[in-house]
Amino acid sequence: MDGVSDIVVVKLGGSVITNKDTPCSLRADVVDSLSNVLGRSPLKKVVVHGGGSFGHYYAKKAGISTSCGPVEDIDDVFLTREAMFELNKHLLRSLHAHGLHPYVISPFVESRDEYLVDFFLNLLGSGFTPVLFGDVIPCKGGFKVISGDDISYLVCSILKPSRMIFCIDVDGVYPSSKMDGAIISEFDCKMLRNFVGSNKKFDVTGGIRRKLEIACKIASLGTDVLFVNGFKPDVVLKALNGLYDVGTCIRGKR
Ligand SMILES: Nc1ncnc2c1ncn2[C@@H]1O[C@H](COP(=O)(O)OP(=O)(O)O)[C@@H](O)[C@H]1O
Ligand SMILES: [Mg+2]
């Protein structure tokens, strides 16, 4: 199926919508301003969000990671997911308050068949905004975290959108984890080989390096990928409107 060019996938980073240094702390004002921007955009959008200090906190405490493994106490799966649903509830209410009609999809099964294409297109065509988020899913031998970034890739592989926007907590991708100087305006995936990125306190899903690996997989689908500062609503709006010089861009391979 050809790309449906007026769909944009937007990932709201956990480090943007929560304060990653304090367990379960929502940045309500940021959620509100991002919902406002999303509500103002006429595009068809799929919204994915991360776990921030909600999901990551419990997952880390319980030793649940992106590798499949046994879970000592299955209640930890419940607690991690409960924290994610809690965060999701805040986001949904905010999106709804800004005129969107969010439709939550969870759990997100790792499958990409035609059924899912129609599933998304029917929702989008009816005026819904599909919303997905990082989750804990069963796997052979236990459970694992599927990150919001992984889910973004799965959504892109289903819908082949023209653009995917990662809202992160800095202006874009910096050449080094010191994050000083200028951001990289156009990231070439060949740069990945030598790229070292740091990780946040509660992050169980690999931080910026893993994010860039996923972004490059998304770009290989033909989707342009943008990294922008989610704390700057005007910048997010520009990215939604198709301006590429507001952060770091990875051109989709066509
Ligand atoms: N070179 C870099 N360029 C951009 N961000 C970086 C870099 N090194 C580390 N980071 C940090 O990586 C974070 C992005 O990864 P992550 O914390 O997983 O974000 P998210 O919560 O959006 O998934 C940013 O918050 C940023 O502070
Ligand atoms: Mg992350």
C-alpha cells in the first residue's frame, strides 16, 4: 500500500510530558500546550507517548526491560501498566479538551497485517486520533517493555506516513552527549556508527542512541523524521506544518 501522505505520527517523549527525575510526576502545563498545538493542526495524526517517570520508574524497579525475560512478581507488570494508563489518562483528557477525539490502542500487538492498516485508516477517516503508548507485553519466556519509540516504528511501518515527529526535551540531536554547541540539522544515518548518547535516570529503553536507530529504520520506510523540542509549542507547530529547519531532520529514503 502507498503512503497516506497526510498522516503525521507524533511521539511525545516521556522526558517532555513528565519530569523524568521524579517518579510519577506529570508536566501538566507541557501536556496542555502540546495538546493545544495538536488540536490546532488539521492533519490526521497518530499520537504515541513514552513512559517517562511513570512506566520507566516501575519497570526499572521490577527489572522489566526491552529484553524478554521472566518477571519475579507478575504484580509488577500490573503496576507498570497501571502507571502507563494513569499517564495516558492525563494525556487523553488534555487532547480531548483541545478538540481531538483520542482513541486509545493498547496493547499494541507486534503485527502489521492489512487488518491493522484498515483499522487505523477507518479510525482516522472517522475523525479519531489514535493514541498509543509504551507498554509491557508478554513474550516467549516472560515479559518485555515495548517502548513508545518501537511502537512509533510499528505505526510507521503500517501507515507509511510522510512525516514522523519526535518531541524530545532538547532542540534536536547534538553531536555528543555533552549536548553543547549546535544541533545537527540533518542527521545522516551513517553517523550512527560513531554516535554515543547518554541515558536518563529512569529510562529502560535505551535513550537517544536507540531512538536514532529506530528513527533510521523509520526513515528507511520513506518517512521523513524530525526531532524537535517538545517544550516549544511554536516549534512543534512548525514541524507539523512541514518545516524541517526547526530541529534535526532525517530524510526518508525514497
Ligand atoms: N547527543 C544527544 N542529542 C540529543 N539528546 C541527547 C543526546 N545525548 C543525550 N540526549 C538525551 O536523550 C534524551 C532522549 O532520550 P529519552 O530520554 O529516551 O527521551 P524520551 O523520553 O523522549 O524517549 C533527551 O532527553 C536528551 O536529553
Ligand atoms: Mg525514551
